[in-house]
Amino acid sequence: MQYGLCYLSVVALRSEASDSSELVSQVLYGDYFKVLEHRKSWSRIRLGFDSYEGWIDNKQFQFIEESDYKQLHKSPPLMAMDLVDFISNQKQQLHPILLGSDLNGLPYLNHTFEGIESVGHKVKSKLIETALLYLNTPYLWGGKTPFGIDCSGFVQMVYKLNGFKILRDASQQALQGEALSFIEESEPGDLAFFDNNEGDIIHVGIIMENHHIIHAHGKVRIDLLDQSGIYNVDTKTHSHKLRVIKKIIP
């Protein structure tokens, strides 16, 4: 088994070993992973944080030792907390990194960082404060950054920035936590999941106070939530059908 570490700000994780294949997620600076299959130009990887799999360009990561991977895996994420910040290399060249980048990899990459960082669990009330950092971020299928994000990537990053680990896709996240019977039982920071006509979970958002929800739909936006689903405040129609509300953090 081989192991790798991302040394760039954000790298595409694709469904196939091709630049033209679907973007399934993104790998941020400091993300570490197992290399499941190594080809001439591409590698299939499994991320250490959430076990998500996909293909990454070999030019966009560096190999690390198994002992380094194990050390990174047992360390809680030490995260960059500004929307954009910089690390510097041994030549004093600056490289941009984005909100939620894991700084535990700095020593393995010979990089230094002098910005705002955070580690450990925050109180649940901080989730909404963090979510608002992404407000008006454009929707991007597979995205995980303030410059493009999808609904489940948004939820995962908000929780990660507060020290909590949840899975990558909405359908996976819906299997976590405790189900609630009514919106009135929920608290800000709980998650609402939505399905399609076939019953598949296709969307997720973060519940706010006063029957509002923040979610990524066209952009990260705030709408109303009722027992039917999400009521879009601009179109004055329901955009998503409510399936279940889950409490991830007690």
C-alpha cells in the first residue's frame, strides 16, 4: 500500500482517470490518503478523513511513508480558518490555501504557516456562524471550497471546521445521527434531508432558527423550511421535498 498527501490548494477528485471525467469531490491542501491503484498519470485514492474514493492526477500530490499517514490519521484536523490564506515553502514562495485546509501536513511538505488556525470540537451554536462564511458561494457539483461547493460538501465542511466528522454524500450523511419526528424538535445545526420521487436522498441543508435553512442550491442561500420541504423565498415555491431531520451533535 502507498500513501499520499495533497500539497496544492484544491485538486479535482474524479470518477475516472481522465481530466474530462466527472468531478466527484475535491482534495484540499493537507488532505492525506491511501493510494489504492497507481498508474502512469493517475492514482485511485481513498481519503483518510472520510474514506471517499476517486482518481487524482499524479502531478498534484506527493507520496508519504505509511508511518506519516498513520500519524496524520490519528491527529485531529488542524485547520486554516480564513477563506484564503498562504503557506510558504523553503524558497519563501507563497502558495494559496483555502478555508478548511488541514495544516497537520506542514512538516511533511516543508511548509510554514502564520495564519489563523483551529483544532478540536466547537460548541454546536458555532455551526451556523461557520455556515454563513459560505453564504453566496456558487454551487459546484463535487465542490468543497468557498469558490464552489455542493450541498453535502457544504455540510461536511461546516461540521469539519467545528471539529466534527461526517461523511461526504447526502445519502451517506442521512444514515448518521438520530432522526427527529418534527421540525419543532430540531435545533440550529441539525440537518434536514430531502428526497426525489424515487425516494433517493438528493439534498441536505443546515437548520437555522425560526424555520430557516441554509443550503447550497444554485448558491449557498437561506430559505424557509416547513413540513413539506424547502420554500424558496425568491420563487415563492417549494424546491425540495423533506424526507428526514437528523441530529448529528446531541
